[in-house]
Amino acid sequence: MSVKVSVVIPVYNPGEYIEDCISSLLRQTLPDTEYEAIFVDDGSTDATPARLDELAAAHPNMHVIHQESSGWSGKPRNVGTAAAKGEFVMYVDNDDWLGDEALERMYHYGVENGSDVIVGKMAGKGRPVPVELFRVNRPRADVANAPLIDSLTPHKMFRREFLESNDIRFREGRRRLEDHVFVVETYLRAANVSVLSDYLCYYHIKRDDASNAGFQRFDPVGYYGNLREALDVVEKYTEPGELRDGLYRRWLRNEMVERLRGKRLLSLPEDYRAELFKEIRGVVTERFGPGVAAGMQPTQQIVAALIVDDRLGDIEELAGWESGIRPTGRLESLGWEDGSLKVGFTAEYEVADAPMTFRSEDGKDLLAPQLADETLHTIAGLGVSTVAPVGTSKVDLVVRERSTAAEFFQPVEFTRERIPVGDDSTFRQELRATATIDPEAAANGAPLGDGIWDVLFRISSCGWTKEARLGSVRADHIEEGRLGCLSGSPRRVVLPYWTEPHGNLSLDVDLATSRIDRDVRRITPEDVRIEGGRVELPLPLAVDSAAGTGTVLLRFKSADSGTVHMEATLTAAPEGAVLTSELPGTLLPGRAWALGLGMPSARRGKPRWSPLPVALLVADDGTIAVGPAASATGKPTAAAAAKPAAPTLKKRSVARRVAGRLKRSLFG
């Protein structure tokens, strides 16, 4: 059978970090006969060469090529491509890894859409990755209709015949941005580019020792010399005008302006700042016309204008002010509705620990940076706009899986509120939002995977895009809405909880933590009712009619008489749920029976048990009382069971009574 995909991995002294890469390749769902991995060892001096030889000997579709060190990854990628037999070539770095279905999904997506380039969704663990590009699937993308230019790393799938027929190769030797040169040429010459966003294909990892090549401080002269090569490719394949300016803008924004802003600039030694600024200014003045900066946000335009005017000192002052900007948010509401978690919150920017303010002048909303008068006069003299486009401010809510950094946008509805500050000309802007997290569709239409998902909000306004965790600041009543929910089929628990010690909001999907134990531990004997051969107790769960009977189990366990499991019914209550179970006919008198809750767990394929802090005390005469779980160690007496387990319910329904107690005992 012909090879569908060849994975090319340049390798140099990765040590133990290559093991995750190898493991992910061996786990691919594409059959072994339909893909190959080609490791090109670029003169490694650690134990990696022997490890790769061992791998190749054990797996026919794993290959290794050894060569003398070339100094960078361009030549190893070219060597691997030349040896490839696949219809497509996928480039992976030796310290990154793939999702298990990445090759299969990307290959079929590419064939289905006639693609020369397939860009799979990425997650960055300690490394930045594109965000906007992966909001939705884009079967037919190009540099004009999608933000492809935001993704210039080589970690993509390319049709091999397309690369070969157009002689598209990586620049070789010790150099920077060879991937930019390669990828931008493929974008501009491809018949079609497809973006696959509904599956996490590529994990881009920062090593614990921060020794990835991209994290080393670079020589500004060489770096911006190599950057000019990427600009040359754009110039070769585009005409002057809006498209070319828009592509150039990516390098001006990311590689120049953003390097001269806030803490990123101020953390650099002064001599290095000066050298960096000199090389940036050289590129800006040589290559970029006014249309390039004109398409950026006002704050970015200010920095670009100061670059052209050779004013590093003013840029440093502006960076000092910007370094105090941070997003702040307050959780206003939290609750389940039709199987989705509704998250209400407000968000705005602060600077120097106070709300960021803007000013109105002549009908325009303007930025109000706290800078020296001389600096403000300089900016005004450059003719750059200081208009604050607060009418386009937006806020997003993102869920991010903690172990992999996989993240997904959630649907958000929001309003922009102007709040006067002092005189009529000054105001702050608050974004008031409600997000909807549907656990069965939150991963770009797919269910959230098992694990811990942190909840973040992200503000984009006036040239700043910053994010923060949500939940540590919250309304006093929020705890009442913090219920778990039974979700999906097969059923699993999705539990919102507060992290420790910061108190941020996270989601435990399918009981990845023991948080559920803490919640059910707050049930008291007074919350439990026994009547008509049934036991009823409250649970901190949101349920609907789909939960049905048998979605949870109730365990009755005696120290000397064994264990009985009973199916239990969950009924929705105003503040949670009521669990109802028949009492087993085998509860022997003179015994204490500790209760346990069996919650469904899709990943385990069997219930996950939580001990409840209550026990049934069955006296010798068969009378049943409810006591704390600790009482299950002794033999109950008729006197102990004489007091009823709970008052009779002649005036209030079970659901209402238990709901009230749930609110007091679980959330009080």
C-alpha cells in the first residue's frame, strides 16, 4: 500500500524530550503501512542516535538518517523531504508531539479539499500559537480571506508533489526564520490551503530547560537580515497594494513593534535594546510604506511612528506605561441551563491598579496614556492617530486544558458600557458578557476531553490583547450556582470548582479530580429522609429529565455483612438534585450501613465511588435512623434508631425541603 504521509523530524540533542514525540507517532490512528516517520539526526552528541536506531529496528515505518551537524533545522528537513515516499509531508520538531488522530484527520481533510497545505489546530505549552486562525474550520483558505499569515511555523502538512514541482525548499545553514520564508511561499503558491480547527493536531512545547532553538536570544543583525528574505518572497509573489501591505504588517507587528512594547522591551539590557531598535528601524524605513502601519491598531501605530522618527527613549517611556496594563474580570453569575454552563462576567482593562480611562474630544474617543507632556507633544507632532476604537472592543471566553494547553473559544454575547469618570470628558469601558459552555460541543463542536479545563477571559481593545483567569473575583451569591452536571452519553460528571489557593474557575470533566468528594461530604444526617422503603438525599448536581433512572448508584456497606448496590433516580430540585433509591431488602438488623455514591465515568467504564458522610443505622427491631458515617463502626441500638431520620413531609415536597437544606448545608 502506498504511503500517505511522511513525517519529517529534524533532530539535534533532544535527550528525553524526544520520547513524547516518538510516542505520539506510534499512537497514530493512520495504519502503520500508510505513514512513515523519518528522523534526520543532525549530528547529535547525546544518546539520541542510538535511541533512533533502536526505534527504526523495531518499527518498519520508522526510519533514521544520520548526518554531520548543519547547524540548524533547514537542511535536516530538506534531507527528510528528499527521502520521503508519502503523498504528503508533515514537519514535526523533536520536542513537540501530535494528537493521536492528527495524521489521519489532516490527510483526509487535505484530500477532500484538494489542498496543497493543511494547517492543523495547535496548542502551545509555554509557547505562543495562533488563536484567531483556529476559531473555525477553513476548508478553502488563502492569505486574503483568513489570518494564515499568523501561522508561519513549519508544523503543517504539505503535498509533496506541490513542493517538488515548485522547488520549494528550506534555506539551509545556521539562520533564523527559514520557516517563515518556506511557509509564506507555500501560502502564496498553493492552489488551496485548508485549516483544520475541530481537532487538536499539534502540541508546540517549551522545554523545561527553555533550550528550544526559538527561545535563544538572537543576533539582531542576522535575524532581521533573514527577515528581509521573507519580505522578498512576498514582494516576488504579490503586487503592490493592500494585500502586500497586509502581509508585511504581520512582520511589522509581531517581529518589530511588539518586541518594543511593555515588559518585553524593558526586560532587555539597554545595550541590546539599542541594537535591536537599530536593526528594526532599518527594516521599517527601507521596506515599509505608510500603508503597512496604517492598518494596525492605534497603540501599534504610535510605536511604529516613533520607530521611524528614531525615538527609542519615547518608546521606552510608552513601554513603561503599557507594562502596567492588565485585564481584570469579575464573575457575576454561574449556573446550568439545558445542559450548558452559563457564565456571566464583566471585564475591563486596568493600568497601575486603576481602571483604564479614555477621554472624549470633539466627538472622538481618544487614548489617554500617562506620559510626559513632551512625549505626548512628540506623538501629536508625528501625526499619528490616538483615536481609541472602543466601539470594536471585544471579550472572549476560552477553556484551556491544563495538561496540554489545548484551548477553545466559547460562544459569548456581550455589551460595551461607557462609565463616566469624574468630568464628562473622561470614561472607562466595561464589557458585560454571558458565555455558554456546552461540555458536549465546547471543543469546536466536539465534546471536551477528560481532564481539568481552566476558564479564562481575553480582552481585545485598542491594540492590546490580554487574558486572565476568571473567578477569583466573584459575586457573593456565586457559590449557589456551583453545581456539577451529568453530561453526555455515556454520562459523565462536569464539575465547576475553585482552584487553590487563587480561587479561579476550572472545570473537572469526568471526575479527573476528587473535588466531588468534597462536595458530597457536606451532606448531613438531617438532609437524609427515609420513608416508604426509600431513602432520599440531596446532591450538588444539576440534572434534567434525560438523566433518568440508574445513572448513579447508591452503595450500602456494612463492616461485617457485605455490600449492596442499588440503582438511584435523580430528580431536579431548585438548588440541585434529589437522589431516590429503594432500600435493599437485605439490610440486616443490628448493623450500620455506610452509604457511598457511584457516579458515572465514561473514561473508566465503571462508576467512580465517593464515600458519603452518612450511614443508616438499623436497630435489632428493624427501626432505621440516619447518623454520621463514623457511627457505622458500632452496633446500632433501638434507642439510637428511635428518633426518626427526618421529619415527615406533610406540608412540603421532598424536592423543596431537600433543596433548602442543600443550599444551607452544601453552600452555607
